[in-house]
Amino acid sequence: MPTPKVKILVFMLARRGCIAYANEMCKDLQHSPIELKIYASRFCEEPLLSTSVLVPTFRNSIEFLWRTLFSLPVLLWKMRQDIKKGYQIIYFPMFHHWNPALLWFAKWWGAKTFLTVHDAVFHLGEWQFGQAFFQKMALPLAHQIIVLSAFVKSQLSLTLQQRTIVVTHPLLSITQKNSIRKHTTRPSILFLGRIARYKGIDLLLEALKDFKNEQIAKLTIAGMPMYEPGIPVTDFPIQTIKRWLSDTEIEQLLAIHNILVLPYREASQSGVVTLGIAATIPMVVTKVGGLREQLTTEEAIWVEPTLSSIREGILQLIEQPDLYQSLHQNLQVKYQKLKETSSKEQLYLLFLRFSQKL
């Protein structure tokens, strides 16, 4: 007798942010014995899986009001029909303001729900009352909470921790083959990701401002700006790319730079780390939050979120060729290991286990 398919419904309704993560987690779930149906936003600004069913969400506060009144009920009706067709597991890989309503009705109609929480506590300078309010509503409604680091789990209440599982951040795919990196005494340095206060771009800029052109070829800061850091006058060029980046652009930036720096003041975990691993680019990373769970002391230069420590970490990679090559080689090993022990496989097994209880 053939194994019955496990039917899973996925709601990834955000327009941007965590889309690459959600796509990556869903890719390998589309194979037997799992049947996947994905609802995604028609207004999504990032690439989606081709099988996604597009629904009208909202792009601003005015649209939120009338889309919630008119589009959300239609989506709830579709979810009800899907549950009747056997979609008994519903997966929410990212935050959305409609998650509480979807979770409540899914629970009422007897489905099992899995909610991913990327940040249990909002970061410095990013407090958003609306998002905090809707996430607080959603958490008690989920049967199972998924977090990407033990650090985030520790920030949840003891009651919520009892039904929380850690499924680590997957490698974000890059299509370019890993290049063999060679040490240079005049490296190009890259900061990649949202330009936000908690990510410490100001610390990086201050730490590097006295470096000479003979020491650094250039610094690139690339990502969507959440605020405007002051760019100092330096002896070396500083390039800023202030917008969302395509996957191709991210790959190109990783390929042409020698050092990736994450000077964060705080962090839950980081998709940028997984990109760095996939690109096998030596990294300077601050010892904060869940970052310490993603890399070992042999896979990155670990520093404190201070000017002097970040400066010293970068100097080590400039002045010590053997250290640079060792990190690069260790990341190559790390990349292969993570490919073989996929977090997507962990999620797959979790869904299969729950399906057996239905």
C-alpha cells in the first residue's frame, strides 16, 4: 500500500524579509511523501517559489484596514477548504499581521500549526508596537513554536518554551561555486544586510576610519537602510548600496570581497552568517546573541562589539595569512557538513512525526 501524502499548508505572506529563509525551508518539503501548498503575497518584493499561490495582502496602513476586512476573509475561506481536503498541518515560517487570525481559525478547525519566531525581543532602534502586538497574539495560538537559536528560545516565557523547538537557520543557497580564496594584505571588506542601529555599522565605520589605503582596498556597506549612519572621510573608498539586493547581487558582492564583517551589538541569529559559510569567506563576528551558535572559534574571528576589538579582529586577518587560509578551509568543511545535516531535514521529520498523531 502506498504511503499517504502528508499535506502541509504554508503561509508566507510578508512582502520582504525572511523570504529567502522561507523559500529555503520549503524547497525540500515539496517531495513525496509531502504535498505542499504555499500562499504568498502578491506584493512580495523578493523571488518566490514558482508553485506559490499569490494572494493580495497589504502595502501600507490604509490597505491593511480594507484588505483585512475583505481579503483576509477570502483567505480564511480558502484555508477552510484546504483543511477539508486534508491539509492538517499549517506552517508559518515568518511573521505577518494576519498570522493570529489564521492561527486561531486553523486551531478552531482542528489543524496543527507551526509558527516560526525569528526574534523574541525586538532589536535596538527597531521597536514596532504593531508587530510586537500581533506576534504576542500569535504565540499562544501555535501548537508548536520554531526558533532558529537556543538564544531566542531562552527569551520566551517558560510556558512557551515547553512547546518550542530549535531548528537552526538553513544555508541560504548561492549558485556560484565556492572559489579558492587567497590572502591579501589589502583586502576588500564587506558589510551585508539591513543598515540598522543594532547591527553596529557605526562601530565598523569608526573602527576602520584610521586605516590607510595600503591596508584596505575598499569597504562596501550593502543593504536596505533603516537609518543613515555618518560616513567618515577615510583614506580608502567606501561604497554604499542602500536598497534590497537581489540574490545575484549578493553573490557577486561575496565573491569580490575578502572579509565579511558582522559588527552587531545584538542578534538573534543571522542569515548573513549562512551566506558567509556558503561563500567560505572569512568573517569577523561579534560575540552576541545566537551568532555564537552558528560558528565555532575555528570558523570565525570572534570580537567584542567595541571599536578596539573590531579593529583588532580585522587587523588579524590582514596581518596573518595562515589564519586567513585556516578560516577559509574550515568554512569549506563547515559548508559540506551543513549540506549533509540539513535543518530542512529536521523540519521534515518534525512534520512527519506530527502527521502520525493526526
